[in-house]
Amino acid sequence: MDISIIGANGSTGKHIASRVLLEKLLLPTDRLQLVGRKDGNSAAALYGFRQDLKDAFAEHCPIIDIALHPEEVVADIIVMTAGSTIQAHPDPGKPPPSRDELAAYNREIAIPYAEAIAQYGHGHEVVIVVTNPVELIVEIFSQRYNRKRVVGMGAYQDSLRFRREVARSINVSREAVRAMVLGEHGDGIVPIWSSVTVQGFSDSETARAIKKVRSSTTSLEFPETLAQMRDDIVRVAQTGNIAEAFRRFDTLPPDVRVMVGPFLTLFAGSKTDIATANATVDLIKSVLSGKDTVIAAQVSLRDEFLDVSGPIGAPVVISPKGWDAVYPMTLSEGEQQLFYRAAHSIQRKLQLWNP
């Protein structure tokens, strides 16, 4: 098994590489490929990073090689992390750039890699997309490569956050909670409260627990509730009182915290790369397990779920071959409407991002 990390010199790419070795996902005879750009900083820095990894994981280190051209990318699992990321605004008190602002820059980075994999790959690669806007990058790879071998991280990570925040609110472990977030990785997230189950809870106990902690009575109220609560937190953060902003964040409903948490982290001048790397490695482990697993992830649909086409967070069955099928999940009426809104929003953005 070989793993290639495109953008390995970036912060998220470095964390993923370190976690892959720490988790011993590769044997000494396997290969970890660190991919950068010949004309970028990574042309030199990746050699030093490789040596650092060898020093740190000498006892069980796989073969580590470096690729500086898209056509050199060769692996069974290819993790796309290259491109500009959302970072804190240099002017304190101002929000970080949106994912929309990343689209033009990251599109030009993604296309050469997608074309190279389509032309030079063996056709069995699974591409895991981390780069934002994740819907755009998933579509770029899906237009040029087998779309069922392209999986975006957005909904997967949002679902992990949702499970954690629900568990935190009802005072159980995250492992006891099953839940999904679908839709857009951004403002168009769709928390699927109807999917929530809690180990050891009966259906009535779960319903009572959800009623106490969710942000709104119906799903259709969620976008407005999210916007209002996020704006309230932003106003506090803009005063420079980040500690108070996080204190208030802890009082928010779990579905709102899913969206506001990463935003507030960036607003405070930090990054979400460690959490993203951990979630990515978690997904890699699911792919490598050899088992069919139901997850939420950004995939390029062709009417397989609620007659929606295009890239969007959907429930899918993954395996070492990518995503095999859409999981036949039933949503509430409000959740369906939010999902359709997210799909329309993504399509409007793609018309601007990917003409």
C-alpha cells in the first residue's frame, strides 16, 4: 500500500504524514510519497522534512520519496491538500477569508494533478480531497477521473464534529453517538438530527435528549439561528475578548458549534490543521480496513441521492475502491429542503468557480 500526499510541505500535509507514520499505517516495504512543486518552497523543504520523518520513525519507517511534478504522483491513496488555506486575517478583529476567496487560486493548482492522475495513473487510485473549497476540488477531479474514486473530507469532518458536540451536550462519549452532517462544507451544512442515535438510549430517550440541546425546533430554522448566533460571537471576538467569545461558544447548541467552532478558531489567529489531519487519517484507516463503511463525504453525484447531481456531502458506502454506492438514508422534510438549498448554492458557486 502506497500513500501520496500532495502539498506535503503545508501544515496540514505535514500533520497527515506524521500521523500516517505514527499510526503505522504503512509497512517498511510500503511507500509514502511527499509531493510538492519544483518552483515552490517545497522543492528544498521536503528533503529536510523527509529526513526529519526518518529520524522520528526510524524503527518502522516506510520508503519515503519526493515528487515535484504532477506526473510523478503514484500511489494507491492520494491525499490532495495542496493550495491556499483559510487563515486568520492579518488585521486582528477581522474575520478570516471565506472558502469562496480560495477557489480561483486552488482551482489552478488542482487541475494539473487531476489531469496527471487521469493520464498517468493506474486507474485504481482513491483520491481524498482536503483542499477547499472541497466541492470545487472534488468536481475537478471527478470530471477527469473516476468520480467514484474521489472522496471529499468536508462532510466527514463535519460529521465527526457533530457527533462530538452532541455527545458533549448530552454527556456521553463520542463513540456512543452516531450522526451525520450533509450538504455543503461551509454555510450550507445540513445537520441530520433524524440520523442521531445514542448507544444505550431508547428512541424516546434520544428524542428527549435531542429536544433539549438542538438549536431550533425544525431544520428550516437552522440557517437563521446559525447566522444570528455566529454574528453574536463575532461581535464579541471583534472587541478583542477572545476568551469571552469562547466562553459563549461553549453555551451554544451542538449543531451551531459545528460551524462556529472552526470559524472562531481561525478568528482567534489559530488553524484547524491538526483536527483536519486527524480526520483525514481516520478516513484513510476506514478505506484501508477493507470493510464497507457508511460515512458522510463530498462526492460527485449523478442523481443517486434525492435526484441531486454535482458535488455535495452525501451518505455513501466506502471501501478500498472508493465509494461504491449511496446509502439509502431517509431525511425529514426540513432536512431535505436544506439539502436541496445546499445543492443549488453549490451549483451557483461552481458556475463562478469552474466555468
